[in-house]
Amino acid sequence: MLRFLSERLGAHRLAIRSRWRRLPAGRQALLVLAHLRCGHMYAQLAAGFGVGVATAYRYMREAVDLLAGLAPTLAEAMRVAATKHFDQQSEVLRLHQAVQESHPGDQGQGEGQDVQVNPPHGPG
């Protein structure tokens, strides 16, 4: 994530023709991720990175705005979520049927024979 955000910030700086920054893009990305991941306050970030509180705030806003611009719209996200939910339900049903076929005499009457399926998580 650090590399991803650093590259996006670097490209953004070139696009807006930013001439000079107190921190290079990689350090700005680290500042932003420290806040998002650990919840460090702006004053703590400013002191730790050797910038002012206002600069830490501006760096945060810039990066969050940049990341928000990369996010899908609500309609796109809902369309993908609906597709994935359907795919996961289909996968759970398929796995359940496979278990039933592999144990034909068992109709769920055995002791402690619950089947729990966690669909795989990942890109796609």
C-alpha cells in the first residue's frame, strides 16, 4: 500500500506541477498511512515527520482526496457487491451439495456434523 500510494502521490505532484514539497511522496504516503492505520493525531505526525500541523493536515487531505478519486461510484460498488453476493451464495450451495453427495446416507442427523463454508476472499 505504501508503494501504491507513493506512486499515486508522485504522479499527482507531476500532474499539478508541484515544484517543491517539504516531504517526498514516499514520506507523505507514510505519514498518511500512519494516520489511517494507527490513528496518530496531526500534531504527532507533524512532530514525527518534521512538518507543521497544517502541512500534515494538507498532506492528509490531498492523499485522501486522491484515493477517493480512485474509488468506484456507489452504483458501481453496489453492482459488484450484488454479483459477488450471488457468486458466493452459488459457491456455498455447490459446496453443500458436494458434501451431501460425499455422505449420501447422512441427512444431517449425526452429532456435531455442521458444515461451515467460508467463501474465498480475494480480488476478482
